[in-house]
Amino acid sequence: MIAVYPGSFDPVTYGHLDIIERAARMFDEVVVLLMVNDAKPGTFTMQERKEMIESTITHLKNVRVEIGSGLTVEYAYNLGARVIIRGIRAVTDYEYEMQMGTANLALNPQVETIFMMAKPEYSFLSSSIAKSIAINDGDLDYFVPPFVARRMKEELIKK
Ligand code: ADP
């Protein structure tokens, strides 16, 4: 069974990576789907985000990264996936995720969204917090893998 894990991953964090690793144990194939969102240009280009994710998943043979656009649920369906995975960190994530999950089910009832709880140690972790730390040249060891930390500092610290 193929599962899709969609998101903006701008950039990937240890919280995302934990969900990817857990999903890779449950499904035959996991596609990390970087969705183009014209309303949210973000910090890194899609290609940069893809490279950063790929650098962290080399140990996972059944995981690949794709860049997609349009409706996530349609993209997932056309890829052969019938499951969308989302992570829930805290109650603050719940409302938005419920809205998206319900909308996606209405758009295509053949695709189920499943939610995985963030590990407690990663439940406060987000790409935007990691970016605030990087901008101020703080210690990113706990937040993102070394290659991502290096790329963040190159990009975000004003020379
Ligand atoms: P989006 O813009 O679609 O929310 P993100 O890249 O922020 O994309 O997140 C992708 C998915 O990963 C979302 O389901 C989000 O809740 C989940 N996620 C983000 N950070 C964590 C974390 N620290 N632990 C577990 N899940 C997370």
C-alpha cells in the first residue's frame, strides 16, 4: 500500500523525519509530497526542499520525494495512494487538520487521511521555529539534521 505524506517542508525537521520513519514501517511505499503553494512562496525553493528531505532519508529504501501541484488528494490518488498521512502536534493543529481531512474526504472518499501523533519530544518543533533560531545563529542540533542546519544558516543569516 502506498501512502502520501504531504506538506511544505520549508525545511524538513526532525519532527517530519520521525513521522516519515514511522510511516515507512507501516506502508510498502511512502511518498513525501512537497506541494507547491503559490500563496506561500516560503524560504527555500521546491528543489532545495526536495534535496534537504532526500539527504535525510537515504536510510529509508521505501521512501521517495515528489514535487506536486493542484489538489493534494487528487495528486495522491493519481499516484496510486489511498492514504494521506498528517502529523498532529497539539490541539492547535487539530482544527485545521480536521478541516483539511474532511474536505479531502468530500473531494475523494477513496482516499483516507490518517493522523499520527508527534512524539512528545518533537511536539513543539516546527519549520518556522527552526527558522527563527537559524536567523539568530542559534543551536539547531535538536531541530534539524546537520545538512539542513548548514543550509538554513547559509540562507538565513545575512552576510
Ligand atoms: P503544511 O504547510 O502542509 O502544514 P508542514 O511542512 O508544516 O506542512 O507539515 C507537514 C505535516 O507534518 C503536517 O501534518 C504537520 O502537522 C506535520 N508536522 C509538522 N511538524 C511536526 C512535528 N514536529 N511532529 C510531527 N508532525 C509534524
